[in-house]
Amino acid sequence: MRHSAGPRAWAQAFTGFYPPTAADLAGLDPVARFLYAARSVILVISFQAALLAGLLAATDGRFELLPFLLVLAGYVVLHAISNLSNDYFGARRGHDTDDSPRRRYTVHPVLSGAVSSRLLVNGILVLAAVAVAIGAYFIALRGWAAVALITAGALLLWAYDAAPRALKALGLGELAAFVVWGPLMVAGGYYVIAGRWSAAALLASIPYGLGVMSILVGKHIDQRDFDESKHQRTLPVLLGEGRARALNRGAVIGMYVVIAAGIALGALTPFALVVGFALPRAARAVRVMSEPAPQSPPAGYVGWPLWYHRVCLVHNRAFGWLYVLGLAVGAVFPGLRR
């Protein structure tokens, strides 16, 4: 990685894949190192969820700019807190050991020393303060419904990896990811932006939730043997690899089935069919998940031992941007819904 600082280095933290070693971060400024430590490359899924919520509100003629911008900022901030919390508790509980997949595919902010404890804690505190301020705004704006949404989000954030019996150790983390990035973020985001609930937004949230769930299921398949050795009962540990790969294939296929149903039912405009351009990546994801992972990475492969995770992430990134595009055009021509 080229040594750099400033906005260009910050922007690079949101693209590509994970930097493999602490040495890759040595020449970066503290903000850039913190962004890489927060695994900012994956924060795009929260950015896209906020865009989907805003575009669905715009399609219904109920878009409000300030609530939308705060939803966008809030989602990215909360996701960064989740990533950092995951690493903190993984290290504290002895799960992120030297031989763990987490230590192999990218730098661990705590255990590698790439980010000082002081920088990590201060960064989390700043992010938490921003999240609390945004939450207070929405409670004042939308009342008790916003309280319910914020409470649900905070509980799931805490329960995923910070609770004494974390959801990801009970085979529920993957379902939580679907709920958070689907109904909670997209349909809930629609509510706080538009000021009303929408069954159409709820249906439209399902494909995106399935896509994010597929990323996490893929990751947990990749590290299933290690998780099982650490008594981490993720969903792939409970199901077994074959069933977990079948579930993930169904999730990827289901994304397109629900899009078609949403168009037929009038929840989406026909422009959402632009997601069809992601079908080649979907087909590759399904094909890859139909076979066991290789014993060693192909030449030049980045991110090993993540195999199923990466193919699902690459698919969902393309699907998400195309879904955003389809909803954006649909917001311009909302009358084309059935």
C-alpha cells in the first residue's frame, strides 16, 4: 500500500479489499489507520441501505433531506462501531488468536498494534457520541416509533458480539444481519425519513437483507472449522457446511425472486430489473458455493482464507449499486409502478 495521508488515503479505505498486514498501514495518518481498522471497505453495505431507504421515500414523494443525511451518517457510524466492537470482544474472549481466520485475512486493530488502544477507544467514543446525537434528533422528530427502532438497533448491536451469550455464538447472528440491513435499516430508515410506515418499503428491504446475510454466512462457512474449535456455534457450525452453502445459494437466488415479486405487487417500479446486470456475479457466487473451497488460494488471491465471503461481498456490492440505480430512476418515474 502506498504511504499517504489526508482525504485521498481516507477514501482508499472504502475501496478494494482488506489490507493484509500492519506494515501496510505504517505510513498512513491516524484517521486513515482508524478507517482501515474499522474495516471501512464493508461499510458500503450500510451506505447503500441508507440510499435505498431515501430513494423509496423519494418514490412516494416523502423525501426529507436532513433526516436522510442523518440516516446515512448514522448507519455508517453504527456499522463502524460494530466492526470495532467485534474485534475488541474477539480479542478479549480469546477468539481472535494468532491462528484465527480474522488474523490471517487482514490486520487486527487491537492485536497487531496497528492502532493504539487509546486511538481505538477515542475513536469509538467519538462515533458513539455522533450516534447518540443522531438518535436524539430522530426521537425528537418521530417520537416513540423512533425510540423503538433505535432500541431494537442498539440491542442487536450489543447482542451480536458484546452480550455474555452473543448472537453469533448461538446461530442467530446471520438472522440478525438480515433483520438489521433489511427491515430495520431500509424499512425503518424509510419511516424516519418519510414519517410513516410502508409495506412496500418492507418488501423492498428483503432482497438487500438477504444479500448482507449471504456475506456473513459466507464468512462463517469460511471459518467454520475454527469457530467450531472455539465453541462458536454460528449458523454454518449448526447446519454443517453443505447445508450452509445450500442456504446461501438460496439467499442469493431469493434476492432476485423477491425483486420480481416486488415489481409484480407494485412495491417497486420495473426499473428495479436493472439488478439483472448483477446476475453474472450472482451465478458465479452460486457456482462457487456449489463446490468445496480449494485447499489453498489461487495465485494472486487477496483475502484468504475468505472464499465464500469474498464472492458474496463482490456480488452484493454490484447488486446494491444496481438496486440503488433502479430505485433512483424509479423515484423519477414513480407512476410506472403497478
